[in-house]
Amino acid sequence: MTGGTGKREGFTGKIGFILAAAGSAVGLGNLWRFPYLAEQYGGGAFLVIYVILVVTFGFTLMITEITLGRRTGKSCLTAFADLSKKHRWIGWLSAIVPILIVPYYCVIGGWVLKYMFAMATEGSTAFADASTSSEYFTSFITADFAHILDGPFIWFIIFAAVTLWVVSRGVTKGIERMSKVLMPALLILLVVLTVYCLIQPGSGPGIAHYLVPNMSDFTPETVLGAMAQLFYSMSLAMGIMIAYGSYMTKDTDIEKSARQISLIDTGVAILAGLMIVPAVITFSGGGEFAQGPGLMFQVLPVVFESMGAVGPYIGVAFFLLVFFAALTSSVSLAEAVIAMIMDRKKARRYAVGLVTVLILGLGLLSCFGYGPLEAPWLIKGSFLDFFDFIANYVIMPVVAILTCLFIGYVVKPKFIIEEVESSGEFRFKKPYVYMVKYVAPIMLVLVLFSGLFMTI
């Protein structure tokens, strides 16, 4: 669909949809949050719980969102209104998520580009030890307007421009083509880097710590940590899977597609942990872990430098891998917003223009939020952390709870089941009803309150 009216554009087939949806799910959460949580919660125990939750809780939510999009043929903004006028506000609430996330995601994508360039050109000068690496990262993200060329602004603009260029080309020529190139490249890079890290001398203890379950590590906190990570990792409650579902062909098997997307996302997360956890333990003398940006931009560059002459090359390859993951996710977030605008009978060109203004406006707040635009009066002290907190820890769990209750008690599970069975067998049908009506809402309430408790 390139104009304000007419037939909705869609993916050309099953492969295009799966790679695009998997590209959305595979993002920074797989590469900087999963390894940290796996290490924190005992490695093997966390993995076992995580996989169990993927095939039950996560699978239920993904089936629900994809099917909701395909059956209505609409974005989250209008899908709920089409089914129940008095519940249209759920669509508006879910629309806030990608609107908040895509600008700061482009900022972090810019950080990734900067570090890929820095690993190639500066190497040990910048990342010789933990102190030097920390100072480098801090000076970079806190650069003021007078040092705009030395800070994150230029890199943010480059990453945002690439994202906008892809979505401007549409679903088939933009998103699908990009996904068919970047997802296989991402998987190949990940496998190569993981194998390299695993064959390093002294990696055995790290591998054992990561893979071997210890019964003493099976705690309620481990379950909650795995549940929260799965929820954020699989691009749920962001409007993305509903939008991508609306582009899905009617003959594509929804259940098989959701299973394959879940498998790719989980495989990437597990491989990322298998690459990072043993490497940090092996090369940092016992393992110095940090969460989120700290792990990726402060700890890992030092790990790469400690690998010797090959370290900078490994570092460049790693950040190229992260760039691919960040780009496929930022594109999906931008497309979720574009789909909403186009559902209001606007042309794609117009929608891309509005998203450009959105990314630049909110993105600049995040880009300079650790420097001249720091906001100590906000809950988290910076616009980037504030947007992340509101979107990920407040609105997303609420939207997911409301979606489950809407499907379970307003339109009824039969609405989803009929659409899934229209293109294939629904083997998960009986468990699905219980999961969407009872289990998933309860688990999501736990995610919501545990997330708020741990972050405020």
C-alpha cells in the first residue's frame, strides 16, 4: 500500500514474514539483557525456565497478536476499535509504546555504530582497561552541544536515516528485502563468534556455569527474571506483531510461523549468552558483568581487547552483529507507527515524514539526555531511561494484560482459533484457551509489579 487507499501491502510469503518478524524480536534485549540475566540467575537454571516459558506464555501472546493483526488487517491503533468501539482505547494505549521506543532505540543504534567504528580505528587506546573504557563511554554519551561532532548526535542521525530509508521503501521492497539479507547474515556472524569464544583456552568453567542447571538456582526471582526477559525479547505488546500480522498472507500457517519466530529469537538469545558469558568469565579474570549498556559498551570492549591481536576484529564483527539486530528491530518499531498512520488513510510518504519528525524530536531528548539535556527531575534522571521505563515496565505489561482479557472475555478465544485454523492445524488450541484467559494475565501482573518494584 503506497497511497492512502487501496489494497494493503503485505509480505510476499511465509519466509519474508518469518524473517521480518524474527528480526523484530531479535534485538538489543537478546544481546545485552539476556546474557546478563542468565549469568545473574545461575545460567542453566535460567535457561531451562526461559525455554519452558517461551513454549507456553510467550507462544500464547505471539499467536494472539499475529492473529489479531491478520484477521482485522489493521494496526493495533484500529484493530481493537474494529472489534469493539468501547475498547478502542486499548489500541491507543498500545500505540504509545513504539512511539516512545523508536526514537531512543535509534539513539542506542547510533552508539552501536560509533563503537563499531571505534573498535576498528582506536582499539586498545580507548579500551585498554575497565577504567579507560568507562571514561570513554561516559565522555561520549555526555558530550555537550559544543562538542556535537564528538558525541552521539551524528551517529544517531546516521542510524535513524538508515531506518527511515528502509521503511520508506515499503513492506516488500524495504522490510522484507532487508530481513532476507540481514537475518541470515546476523545468524552466521553469531554462530562464528560463538564458536570462536567457545574454543578459547579456559572457557570451560564459563560454559559450565552458563549451561549446567543447579537446583539451588531455581527460585521465584529466576522465574520472574526469565518471564520479564521473554516478554521484552519477543516484541510483544509493542504493536509490531499486530502490524506484521496484518501484512501476512492468508495461506501462511500462523501457528508454525509463531513457533519458528520463537525458535529463532530464543536461539539467538541462548547463543548470545553462550558467546558472552564464557568470554567475560575467561578474559576478565572471573567475570565482571553489567546490565544493558554497561555490558555492551564498557565491559565487552575490554574483553575484546584482552583477546590479543585478533580482539579488535572480533569487536568489529560483534558490533556489526549488534547493528544488524538493532536495525531490524528499529525498522519494525518504525513500521508499527507507520501502519497506524496509514490506517488513517494517509500515504506511506506522509507517514514516514511524521515518523521522521517523531524520531528527531524525541530522539534528540534521549541523545543529549546524559549531557546538556539531563533531567534529574524525571523518575530515572534522563529522557532515554525515562522513556524506556514508561514503555517497557509500565505500558507494555498493561497492554499485554488488557489484550489477553480482551481476547479471553470480550471477543472470546474462538476469534483467534478460527483465524489460526483457517490456514492450518492449531495443535495448541486447548492450552491456548486456558493460557490467554487465566495463566497469561496472572503472569503478566507479576511481570508488571515485579518490574516496578525492581526499577523504582
